[in-house]
Amino acid sequence: MERFPFTPDYGAQADSVLRVRKAQFGEGYTQRSGDGLNPVLRRWALQFSSLTKVDADALESFLRARAGVEPFEFVTPDTAWSVAAQPFGVGDEARTQWLLQRPLSPEMPHLLVPAADWSAPPTVYVAGVAQVAGTAYVLSASGLVTFTAAPAAGAALTFTGAGELVAHVVCEEWHRTAKGFNAYDFTATFQEEAG
């Protein structure tokens, strides 16, 4: 699946779109249920300002080629992250599992969230020595590290990694505005696809 190669302006609007099935019964009773395994989908209203004609043409060509039916990958705004030598624990010769956590944002380094959605599996270090995945430890998609042997007491546990949240989306609507010579604005709405 091809990845969307353009970066939208800041201020992208993200909405949740709920898919709900409703059955109306007598006496005013209504039964509701989520439609499918993923009934909450996301939608983004994106803007691309001051594009050159070449860039506006390329953006429109990308969307036209998919014609609102072929999904593509989209890195959701403000989800990219990167850490180097991020601490996640200290060995105690007993414990074998830790959750990799990263700062929510550079502005909030003490607010930690699970380090998931990585671009490539993170590198895990024990006392500054890189460990071999599959041999020294196993890493789950949630960021849970399970060491085959408990790290030595006092050994600093760190990791280096990067990631981003990628959604599979379609674009059924976009608008292009010529602002002047070689200056275009572009708006598009991306709808997440279930599955």
C-alpha cells in the first residue's frame, strides 16, 4: 500500500465517525450496537497552503489515481515520535518484563505513554550494550519487553526507536484553489477505512 507523500499544514481537524446500527421498536425502545469490529473510525480535514503548481498537480494526481476507492497509508498528524537512550527500567535479577514507554511529546518529557506504532523495532540496551531481539528478549507489538534472563541488579535498561501512527484512508473529496500565480491552496478530507 502506498504512503501519502505530502505533509499537511498544522491545524488538521480530526473527528471520530461512529458506525452504529439502530433498531426502533414499539413503545419508543431503541436498540443500538456498534457496526462491525471497528465501529469508531477517524476522519481528518486537511489543508495544504501556498503550494506551487507542480506540488498541487502532484497532490491532485495522487488522489485522482486512487479515485476515492483505493486506500493509502497516512501518517496521522502529531503522532511521529523518536527517542534515543530512553530509560524504561533498572534490572533487579528477578523481573523479566518491562513496558517500553516514551514521552508523549518533547514539551512533556515526564508524561510517558507506551512506545508502540514503531517504524522499525526498537533497539533494547542493558547497561549500554545492545541486545539481540529473539535471543536476549522478545518484543510484543504493545511494547512489552520480555527478557529471556532477568537483567543484572542495577543494570540500566534503555531503548532507541522511532514510530508513528499510520492509518489506512481514502479521500473522496478535495478542493483546489488558485490564489495567484504559482500559488495554490488545497483541502482534502481523509476517511479511515476499517480493517
